[in-house]
Amino acid sequence: MSGDKVSQMSLRYIAGYSLLLFSSLVRRVLNQFYLLVSLTEQFAVIVWTPREIERYSRTYWNSREQVRNYAMLDDWLCATEQALVERYFLKDGELLNAACGAGREALLLSRRGMKVTACDWSPRMIAEAQRRAREANVPVRFAVADLYDLPYPEKAFDCLFLTNNAYSYVCPRRRRIRFLKQAYSILRPGGVFIMSFAPAVGSFPGKGISQWLFMRLKRSALFNRDYEPGDHFRYSFTHFFQPEELRQEFDEAKFLVKEWLWDQQYAVLAKE
């Protein structure tokens, strides 16, 4: 091999290797910048009170962009939801689909013969769900309602369904307990509640120095005194649960845990 060819190959190798080093350096800088941006975003959970968090969450969930995104989801259930529904729900039972969004689960379960009532706190989501129900000619009763202010009488439903980690979007703990107690009240004896949540697994978002700092800042009246370890903000509020913490909330509302699917982010609760 001639010296010119060796030199040409070496230059080509050096040029390519230099590009790789440059891209690696840029990636590291961008990652550090992303961490800095994420940390500043996290301050929303300690600066805002539950009232401001709720206001932002309502606006975000009711936005046209979110409605469009959820309207694209057809009437299907994930594998975990499918298995739990077949195992626990009465085929002709009265169901409340809480935080129903644009009707993903409500339309499918109505087609299967269940008597479905569905609610969401977003007027636009409910309007889209109603439109889809009319097009599909399925008899779902929709309503605009908050999770912690459900407009239904005692013992009205055989089954409750709460998906998409919606339980983790309720802030703070006292509102989650209020919702659970209402859910218990509107279930009939022997009724089943299938619900999803965000588990705190490994180095979950919000864990670390920000959590340590926020636990100290919450002592001041200038900050959110309802902040809890596990609270996180990225696009919207989410609370990441520890197992014992979640079980205590279920116990406080008098629910029995029939099945615990921590890795699948689901729990099956029952009313005696």
C-alpha cells in the first residue's frame, strides 16, 4: 500500500473520529443543559399551591392539542386493562369511567354491553367523547365533573375504572383521599375499582437533590406546604407513589386491595 493511500486513510479516520468526539461533547453539554432546565421546571411544584397546580392542569388537559391527541386513540384497552376488565367487571354492570378523556375506554366497554357513565373535568374532552359516541351510536352518559367532586348518588355503580395514571394527577393527598372516599360511596357492596397510578421505581423523576431542597422550602409560608416527596412536574403534575404510601391511602378510604400489579401500574380495589 502506497504512502499516499495510508495518509489518505489516516486523514479520513481522524476526520471521522473528530466528528464523533465533537458530537459526544455536544451531547454531554446538552444533557447538562436539559438537567438544568428540568430542575427549574421542577420548582413549579414548590412555588405553586394546589390551587395553581390545578389551574394549570385544567388548562393543559383542556387544550385543543391534548384533545386532538386523545381523540386519535381508538377504543382499545391495553393488555393489563383487558385482562383485569375480563376478570373483574360484570358484563352488563353499571360502570363509571372516571377521567374518561375523549372516550377511549367508555366507547369500547359500552359496545361490550356494560351500562357506561363517564366523566372528565375537561369540557372539550367531554364534547369530543360525546361526538365519538354519537358517531359510533353507543349509549354512554357523559358529564363534566372533578374527580374529588363526583355528582353521583351512593351505591350507583358496580364498577369504577380510572386509567392513564390519572390517580397520580390528583394533588394533594387530601384531595386523593376525598376522591377515594367518594368512589367508595358510589360503589355498591361487592363493587370493584380498577385504577392506575405512577409508581416510584428506581431513580424516579423528582427524586434526589430537588426533593431534599423542596422538603426544606415547604416549611416556609412562601412555598407550597402541601408538597410531598414524589411530587413531580413535567408538562403536568404527577405524584409518584411508594407502595406503603399508596396502600395507606386505600386503607384510609376503607378499600380492600384484591390485586396489586405494581410493575403494570394498576391496583384492583373492592368494597365489602
